[in-house]
Amino acid sequence: MCHPARRSTAARSGLALLTMLALTPCAAQVSGTAALTSDYVWRGASQTLEDPAAQAGLRVDHPTGLYASAWGSNVRFAPDGGPASEFDLAVGWGGAVAPDWGLDVGVVRYLYPGAGDLNWNEVSAGVTWRDALSLTVGWSDDALAGGADGTYVAFALSRPVHETVRIEASVARYLLDASIAERYTHGALGVDWAFKAPFALRATVHVTDAAARRNFPGLAGTRPEIAIHADF
């Protein structure tokens, strides 16, 4: 993620992949995603200097609710130099905890090959109601690889308006330690059109507050994003 870099614990970077291998008996389900997007926007800020990105992910789900996933994208944080790719490795558990209610808890490792001091971990917990409303909280003691605490709180709504069209909206607050950056708020509003299975077209408008624009000059604020993606 674009921002101040610090320490890395590289020995833990293979944990998610090892867990994924352990979760691949015959009963496990494997799914994947692929996308081409006009801009890789993460938590309100471009991760590619507003250039396009190619992204792909793989997830293994076990009948017990345990899962492991790997996801990657190209990134660009500076005009010259810096990491060219990001890989997110995650393990966790997700499932129903009551009628209409779901819970997901996990840990993700953000990896930037060739830039070990940017690698960092985050734990998260999310609650979903009727697959429509969700509240997610993430926490790290090394947020954005900055060596200090950061708590991320996001509320999201996803609602179908047609059998092939879905409206998606979100608002989030990133509570960063002052030694890393200012606390900031961002939101998004988008439309996802599943025009031909497994392909869909998504158009999103991202907005941020002034603090985000100060944290990420030229990379935050109001910006559109258009992506074509597929789930398989």
C-alpha cells in the first residue's frame, strides 16, 4: 500500500501459502477471480499512479469454514523504482453464526517482492447481514508498514436492483497513528453489471476527505474506476 515503509518479518510470509496447501483435500472448493481495471484504488488511494492494473486471485474453502487465499496485482508507488507487484496472502474462517448473519475472521499478509521493508500483516473481523450489509474492522501494529498501530473500520452495502445489476456502496475510516499519517475517511459508490457469465463490468466512483489528499498527494480525492472482472 502506498505509504511509509518499515520493518518486515519475512519468515512469516509463507504461512498463508503453506496453509492453503494443507486445505486442499478433495472436499475443498477452489475458486478464482481475474480483473482488468483502469486504476487500482485501495482504501481511497491509487496504488498504480492512476495507471491500469491486472489482478488475479485464488481461494480454497474447506467445509469446516476455514479458507486460504492468494491475490496479486501490479503496483506503482513512485515514477521510478519501487515494487512492481503486490501479493496478499490470507487465512481465516467464515460462515453463518445465526439466521441471516455471517462472520469472517482472518489475517492477511501484504507482500511486495523486492521491497521487503513494505511487507506487513493485518488481522480483521467482519459481520454480514443477509449478504447485503457488512461491517469490517481490521487492525495492525505495523499499519502500512509504518511501525505503528492502525485500525480500519468499513461499512458496506450491496444490493441487487436487477438479476444482472448490483449497486455497491461503502464508507470507511482509517484510524492511523500520527507517526504514520493523518486519520482519514473515504467512500465509494459503484454499479456491477454481470453482462455475460462469468464476466461482469464494474464502474465505481471513489471519494476521500482532505486528510487523505494530504496523505496521498495526487492519488486520493474523487476518482473513477472501471473494471472488467470474472469469477470462476
